[in-house]
Amino acid sequence: MKKDIHPTYHTIKVVMTDGSTFETRSTYGEEGATINLDIDPLSHPAWTGGPQRVGERGRVSKFNQKFGSFGLKK
């Protein structure tokens, strides 16, 4: 590696949305800096399951809903 062109790699503190903290190594800020997360795996819908969208139905169920009254009678 070339000297004096890379950022320093040091320990920082990460604060999750629920207030829990952990330490990790990063090039962010200075040694001992703190990052407060707005979105993390505890609060983001991608990880928590989030609300289902109405448009997420299969093609067959959409067809049956639209044309179910036509055709064969039971």
C-alpha cells in the first residue's frame, strides 16, 4: 500500500435506535467517535417484516377475483 493516502482505521461507537451500543472499527470520524443510527435492523421494514402491500397477490388470485363470477357455475 502507498503510505499516507489511506484514512485511519480506528475504533468507534455505534448507537442503535433502541439505545443499545457496540464498538466496531471504521474509517468514520476520529478515534472514539459515535454514530447514532436512524435506521437499523431493529426498525427497518426490510428486516422486521414491515407492512404487506395490497398489490402483492398472485396472478391466479387476481384473475379469480376479477373473472370468478364468469364461466362454470357450481
